[in-house]
Amino acid sequence: MLSHAPSFSLQSMFIHPLKSGTPQSVETLNVFLDGIELDRRLMVVDGSNRFLTAREMPELFAVRCLVIEGGYVLLAPGMRRIEIGRTPVEGTDATVWQDTVKAGSFGRDIDNWLSSYLKREARLVSMTEETHRPLRMTPGRSYTFADTGPVLLTAQASLDELNERLDKPITMQQFRPNIVVKTTIAWEEDRWDRLRIGEVEFDVGAACDRCAMITIDPATRKRSPTAEPLKTLATYRKVENNHVYFGLYLVPRNTGRIFLSDELEVTKHKAKPRFVNVVPPAPKLIGTGLLEKHGISTEPAPVKTLALDCVAVIEEPGDVKTFRFRTEPPQPVKYFAGQFITLEIPHPGGKTARAYSISSSPSRPHDLSISVKRIEGGVGSGWLHDNLRVGMRLKASGPVGQFHFLKRPGRKVLLLGAGSGMTPMISMLRWIVDQHVPTDVVLHQAARSGSSLLFTAEMDLLARIASIPVRISHNLTKDTECDPALRGRLDDQMLARICPDVDERIVFCCGPDPYRSAVRAMLGRRKNFNRINFLEESFGSTAQTENGAVGAGSDLAANPDVSISFPGADRSVTARATDTLLTIIRGAGLEIASGCQAGLCGACKCKVISGEWTLSPSNVDPDMSCLPDDEKAAGYVLACSCCPTGDMQIALA
């Protein structure tokens, strides 16, 4: 071994006695040439002796298989415990992926137990001395019932980096490794080719290509409605054959025992894989723990009825007035920067309710302000401008609203405001600076002329005194006395100039409909901007919206049963519209290849002869880009990615 070989400590180790069952944390692994002792040497099969996994039966995640002296104990929710011996009672065949091998079965009691729990015909099988499953990554070798390779290794730093890109962090158990190693750099394992742990040396047989299995949370046994984390991994860990990598398959070069206290030494390196269509990291969010460290509560305030006494009326540029209030009785008001209140406006025709964004900051809770632009013919703004005076009292309700900083608390944010759409922006800026929120702020204002720019002197002051980076800019649509590059309406070039790293930011936008539509279109044209990071609100109304994908399936419940026919196989079935075509085809007893089951590999293509379909929520690539354009034009789709919206005829490829 080279003396300068880099070494790493181990974090955890696991065995999975039952394939797809609950893992067991261990301190030591006994490594054989075909894999790890007691790891994935038991498997559940269906009535045709074909393997069942948590991909199609997430209930398997909850089956605990405990190793005891001379046998196993199996436990599952709602089931009595059952004990079996270590030795199968009779021989049988079992099929795992494309391999049909000799195996052993354990008799009717355990088979009935599994069938009762899974609510379908199921049997338990085991590897025996006659089991030989060829290891394709190392010709001449065999391995266990594991998916692709004998031993699976993952790195904690890589999971940490992935979690920074996800809205909801996941645990390593979603990847079901045998060995978890500590590294200082994410994806450092991409370069490993040979390594040693304790007395065992391993070749890296292949990177682990991931499928829809990782979209199921083992703890809840529920599938992610947004196909995470596979969807995010596919944006930067996909190679040219559409495989998405996380982890390494190791092939033992010798037998031996390894311990959690051993170090991993890398003895040979290789070139990193070439990943395609890599999307830059998503904007990083500020974690709840860090917010709490800064004394920031993320608990929403209860909606209240407020009595507000006007204590000041301030003339602002652009026919805007700021109205400052205190509550009666005086008390601090809790709200999130960016939220609004609804005022009860008296007028000759009676009373009306109007919603106004709060321009004051929650960091100054005894002051509640709104900044209102007079709207031609506006009942609310007209009455406020003409009638509201110091000492008058109004009734209000709130504060409420989903447009606020804590909705997407980014470490880098872009605040875009036009006209009185600057109201929630100044609230956010005041609060961020007052609270020393650990974020980087770019605030850009659009206005007709310099004389209609709002809050400029205060924003310049806040930028100077802030303990965090704050950059302020503006463009003028009618005034020529400004930087030529910032003259006219905000467009793609101007956006790139004022905020070159916009793809790495959470974008908050408020202003008139045409302005917000233009910003939305600009961001939509950016290949690397994720629309979930764009939040918008229209000023002067209660409408809030947070852009994102509309979940497929809302229309499916209205038509739960569809007829699917297969003319080439002279067969038809009635199926649920919520099932994928892959599930329906297999349920019809027809053979179809499959791989990732998330729309990446293209193995499960089939041809739609007639009928309509919609994308499954588990789909990662809505364009089904692994299919050539001519095949898509001919009606080919990916069975794993499509659900029927009505009766269909399908031809299997």
C-alpha cells in the first residue's frame, strides 16, 4: 500500500437480512467474496417466484428480520412474530431482475404470514449452496440477492450536499447502504477505484445508479409526490446513459472481517464520471436552527381583530402616503415581514374591506405601517388619502399572508418591487437588517422616474449600516437621467447586470400584473432557475401565489377506473387511473422491461395506440428525453412515467 494513500473514518455500517426489509446497524461486517454475511440473502417472491421489493410494496420496509441463533425472527406492524430456522425446508427457483437462480423456501407458515401482511401471494426464499447469481461487473464471480453489486458504500458529505439542495432533508437510509464513510468533500468517492477497509481490499465495481426506490421514505413508507430526491439528483448526477449516481458498489478481493473502528484507505484513483446537463446548486435556505440562534421565531401569529389608532401620516414620492398606527390598547404586533392586514374602510356607500401590505418591520413591533398609493377611482386608497388623519381609529384584521421572507428563507435573496409593490420589500429589508439575518440581499426597484422612487434614502442608510451584504439598485422606465444600462423596463440583460447570480437566489416580486408577468417570463427563460424559488404577490389585493409545479393527479380521482387493452397480446384489464402504465402492464400478467422506474433510463418504453395519458408524480424528466424524437412522434412513452386519463390501447415494445 502506498504510504500517502488518503484515509477516512467509517460512520456507520448496516446489514439487510431481508432484501427491502428494515436494516440493522452493526459494529462489524463479515465479508465474503459474494457479499456480506447475513446481508440480502433472504428475499420475498410472488406466486410466480419473481422477487418483490419495496419499489412496488413499500410495506416491506417495515418488516424486521432479526438474526437469532439458528434462525430468524420476523416482525411486522399488526402481525404476530414468527420464527423460522436458518435452513430452508425445500428447494425452489427464484427470479431477481433477469436472473433465475436456485434457492430454498421455508414452508407454508412463513409464506402465509407474508401473504397476510402484504395482502397478496408471497413466499420467503433464501440463498443456498446451489445459488449462483452471476456478477456482471466482475465476470466469473457471483453475488447475493442485492440489486447490482455485493457491497454498497455511501459518503455522508455527499448526502449533506444533496440535502442542501432539497426542501426537506432525507436520511441515509433512503439509500440503504452497507457502509457509510466520513469524507470532507462531497462526491470525493467518485474518484475511488480501489480501497481497503481493515483486512479487506475492495475494487470499485461500479457507481450505484438510482431508481424510484429512493423516492420512498422508509420510515413512513410513503412515496415523495415530487419524486425527491431522485428529481434533484438527476439535475447534476446524471451521466450520458441517463443513469443517476449515488454511492459505489464494492467487490471484495478477499474475505475478512471489518469493524466500525477501521479506517478506509484509498489505494487507487480513477477519473470522475462525466455528468451531463448539470444544473447549478439550488439556492440555500437558512435552517430553522440558525434562525432561532438569531432570535427569529418561525411560528405564525394568530389572526386578530385590531383597533388601530393613526399616529402619523407621511407624504412619500409617487402619490404614496405612509400611515403609521399603534394598537389600542398599545401592544406589540407579531407578524412576518411581507404580510398584510385588511382594513375596514368607511365611505359614503357604507364600509368595505381592503388589504394592504405592511411596510413596517416586525423587528419594531410597536409600530404598524402601511404605504398606500392613490389609485384612480380606488375606494380604499382614495378614502385613506383624503380622510385618514392622526387620531382617527380604524378596525383591521390580520396580519396574514403567505408572501413573506420566512416562506423561503434564502441565504441569498433578490427583492424586486415596482410602484407600491415596494411596500413588502422595505418591510423585509428593514427586518433583515435589524435582525442581522444571515442572508445576502439584492433589492431592485422599478419606477417611472427618479421622483417616484420610494424609500431611497432609508434603503441607502440600511445598506451602509447592515452587518450583511446589501445592494440597492433601480431602473427608470420614463426618466432619461439615469445609467443608460438601467434605463427602460426591466429585461433579461438588465436582470443579469443587477444580479448575475439570480439562479442561486430566492426571488420575491411584488408589483402590477404586467411587471410580475414580465419577471416571471424572464426567470422562466433561464435554464437553471427553479420556479419554486420565485414568490410573487400583487399589490393592493389579497392574492398571493407561490409558483410551482401543479401536482398531477388532481383530475384522476374523478375517473378512477379505466379500461386498458393490449391488442397484440389479446388481453384487456380494468385499472385505476392513479396507477402507472408499468403497474397496469405487470398487473395484466404481461412482461415489460424496466430499470430506474423514474423516467430516466428508457427501458420500459411502450407504444400508445389510442387514448390519453398524464405524467406520473414520480416522473423525473417530463420531456422523456431518453426517448428519440421519432419514437415520441410515433406514440412511444415510458410506462413508468405515465398514468391513463381514460381508456387506452397499448402495444408493448
